[in-house]
Amino acid sequence: MNRFAGLEIRERRGDASSLVTGTEVSPQASGASCVITTDSEISRVARQTSHVQQIELRTYVFLDSLQPQLAAYMGTVSQGFLPIPGDACLWMEVSPGMAVHRVTDIALKASNVRLGQMVVERAFGSLALYHRDQSTVLHSGDVVLDAIGSTVDRRSSCEVSWTEVIRAITPDHAVLINRQNRRGSMIEAGMSMFILETEPAGYVLIAANEAEKASNITVVDVKGVGAFGRLTLAGKEGDVEEAAAAAMRAIDQINK
């Protein structure tokens, strides 16, 4: 051990360098080298940890098995790896928006999940992770939650801004909807339509997935990014009512 250990504090500052708070250890016969910890390094790590733990978890949605129509719809807006029906999916939304880059980095380094979407919009950031193995997706989610000092129970609750079943859509109404929503399937005149609006936005994904599991419906539009999430499903009246009930059960489960 050399003289660093016995120096006064004022003597341990170099030319504009950080204060050395550790002890320099001379290399031993094994060839091990020393590591000196500085005040600036300690504070930097502390700041980074504090910064990450200021991230607010708005949405945390785990889809155990993506249904065919929802997977296809998400593929039309995906800028990353495409989802496959049957994949497990984790959708997270955080605030501030740019914090989604840190969350994405943590999640991708934790397991072999694939990144399907990462969106930074005005106030929030969202990402979608996919993998065939549910435990792989859940592991990345757990690592993220631990890193930001949060839990699933602390995610924002789901508020339903609007929900309704409209029966026997008119031709004019159907044409306008189809012109506005070109990524999903078309709605036909005479079909019934279920619409749902949620806050935060990402919760419409689990509503859509559970609705498709429960009934033979057509996925027209699923918007899970932005201030509000919006879902539009169509089909025969009985099928739509059954799908609507499944969607609302999924939303109620989130708020328990």
C-alpha cells in the first residue's frame, strides 16, 4: 500500500482532478490491479440511480398470447421486430417520454426479448417487447420494475373515458370509419361496433386481445399511443356484445 492512504485531503487532489477517497493498492504477485473510487464517481452513480427511479410507470400490460388480428394490426405500425400470433407481449408506458430509452435499454439487456415498438410522443414514451416464451418477457419486465423502483401495483389505474356498442352501422358511417382507419380490417354497413377510449392509452391493447379471445369479431382500429387509447371492434351484434364484455372485464382486472 502506498502513500495515498496517509495523505491529507488537500494533498490528494491532482490538477483539477476529483478527490481520491479510496486507497491505491499496489499490484500483487497475482497481477491484480487497483481500483480507485472517487467522490465524483460515487455521486454520478447515485445521480443515475436517483434519475432512473424518478421514472413514472403509467402503463404495464402483459399479453400472454397475442391473438392473430391484434398481432397483425401491431405489425402494421411496428418499426422493429414483427409480432407473431401466440407471442407474449409486454407493453409499457412511462413518463417523461424520453425515459423510454433508458427503460428499453434495461429491458433488452435483461433477456432475449425483441423490440417491436418504441414511441416517444409529447408527454409519454411507450414500448412493446415480444418473445415466444412468457417467462422471458416477464423477466425483462421485472428487471425494469426493479430498476425504476416500481411495481405493477403502482402503475396508473385505467380510466374509461367512453365505451359504447353501436348497432347496425349505416353505410355512410362505415365508409368514413374505413377511410380513417387503414391499418385494420374494414367495417361493413349493418355490422355492430364496439368502441372504447381509455386513459392511459396502452390499456386498450389488453382489452382488444381479450375481446378477440372471447368472440368472433373484426379488429378495426387499436391506438395504444397518445393521451388516450382508442379501440374499435366490429361484427355481429351478439359477437360484439360478448367481445365488449370481455374487454371491460380485462379493464376491471387492471384496477383491482
